[in-house]
Amino acid sequence: HETAICMAQNGGIGMIHRNMTVAEQAAEIDKVKRSESGLIVDPITMSPEQPIHEALEVMARYRISGVPITRGGKAVGILTNRDLRFVKDTSQTISTVMTSEGLVTVPPGTTREQAKELLHRHRIEKLLVVDDRGDLQGLITIKDIEKSERFPDASKDALGRLLCGAAVGVGTDRLERTEALVDAGVDVITVDTAHGHSAGVLETLVELRRTFPELPIIGGNIATAEGAEALIKAGVSAVKVGVGPGSICTTRIIAGVGMPQFTAVVDASEMANRFGIPVISDGGIKYSGDVVKALAGGARTVMIGSLFAGTDESPGEVVLYQGRSYKVYRGMGSLGAMADGSRDRYFQAEVHQEDKLVPEGIEGRVPYRGDLTNS
């Protein structure tokens, strides 16, 4: 989720991978959606009767510094780090330490400038949004206001939350996974396979479109105009192009399938333009000029992996090799990733012995680059 947050703050959108359980992937989406918001409309709340140690656990899990306290939906206080600073007995109830007297609240519809002025005047960091009946309607924080000013080009939804996508496969859990992701607030899903022009992918797309008619769905990967047409007719919102161009992908060598990326983008774009469907160029972006080539070929946007793999936010571990720092980077088709759960992406879901898997990617090292925003 760290990479997805940083990408959205800088105007992009991250896709949470699916090499994890349904609950874990949904939790990653939730972390991105809760990381920043103009108005947090569904803040995490607690009851004044709950013990303090539960509040500490919640604050640590979601990396937040305060929690609104409610009783029956009505705001009765707020618990922040300042209230907890000198607490020794964490078994006592939240009501014994929460701030309830002189609680500063604002009505729904309060502007960002009005909220900022109130926060400054009262020297506080959080404002509870409360309606005429005393019901909690949301939360405004100085941290979110500062982030909005620091990242003016951030990709956000209608509620001011960062945009975030997620990958789903064609396995038996596809509907369960997608439903959980939608409940967590996902903005777009990608039906993620190495060969998108196949019966299993098309059936999955039709099923997902029928079940989630309003959900933006990306389909892929394909490398031909015929593949693009098939995905579009199955109901995709965007087509992802790229079979084998990735720096750690060996599909073209192992499976003997693929097409030069620029040609694939041009062919797919010509077909997609007839239907008004955008094309995403996925893979082969090693230099800034590769982005320009993809856009010139007809792609509306690009998907990047290796350029971001060496940043602080990426999930790989930092290793020291011959005096230089590197981060571990593995392809979805690498043996390690397939063993962890991506095997159905390469149509090997029925293979249960690791020594029988046929990898279509590698694991390697990329130079460490520092934080994503400045790299």
C-alpha cells in the first residue's frame, strides 16, 4: 500500500497485487483509501466503554493519531495521542482519558479554509463533523489538509480519498475477491493474466461486468487487435497491452508468445479507438522516452514496474551487494511469485508441485533509488 499511496499522491494510481488472501488484499485497499481524505466520511470510531489498550491497537494498525468516540452514533469525545501520552494503566476505559469538554466540532459543508482556520485557532489537529442531532458525520484532519497542499496533483475520488486499484485473477475466488475489494473502496480492478485473449479471461470479464455493472474493469494482457476487440466485447473499461516486454518477464522465450510492444500498442489502439476504449501499455518502460513512444503509439497511459522497484515504498527487501544497495525485484511469473499464488495468471493453477511449475519470469536486483516521489 505504501507504493500505491505515493503513486496516487503524485497523480498516478497503484494496483495492489493479488499474491495474498482476499482479506489481506482488501485491507491493503482500505489502508490506501484511509491514508488521505478531504473529509473522512466513515472514520474509525470507538466506544467510551472500550479499554484503552484496544484504542492503542487500532491506532497502531491504521497508523492514525486519534479516534472519534461515539455512543449510539453520537459524538461524545475524541481520543488522541496527547490524551494517551502519560497513561500507564491501559485496562481502564477510554472515557477516563478522552477529550469531551470543550469539544470543537463543525457542521457538514464546512470548507477546507474554514476548517484550517478553526484548527489553527484552537491549536488542534482534528475536527469532528457533527450534524444538528449530534450524530458524527465525518472527520477533518490537519494532516489531510497539509497533504492536499503538498500534493496538489494527487489522484482522488469524489470524497477526496486517494485512488487505488487491485488485481484479480480467473480463479474460483474471483467474485468473492472482487466483492471484498469493492466493499473496501477499490476504484478499479484489473483482471490480471499473462494471456488475456483466452476463454477463461473472457468468461471472467462477462461475469464481473454482469455482477458489477458500474465498476471500472481493466482486462489484459493482450498483444493483438483481435485480442483487444474480444476484451472490449466482454465489457472491459480499458485494455492492457503487453505480452513479454517486461524487464523480468521471459514469456516470449519460455512460451514462444509475444509481440514487440510498440507494434502491439499500435494495433490494439487502432481497434480500441473504434469503441472509445483506452489502451494501457504495460511493460518495457526503462527510460522516459519509452513512455513517449507508448503514448505516440496510441496508449492513453502506461504501467510501470522496474522503474519503481528500487524505491523505498516498493515491497522488496534492501540488500547490500559488492558495496552497493539493491532491492529485490521479482516478476509475477517468477518461481517464487508463482509458488506464493500467481500460478493461475500463467494457467498453471492445477500444478501443486513447485518443481513442476514452468516460470515465465525471473527474480533479480535493481539499484536502490530512495523515495518514489523524488526518484
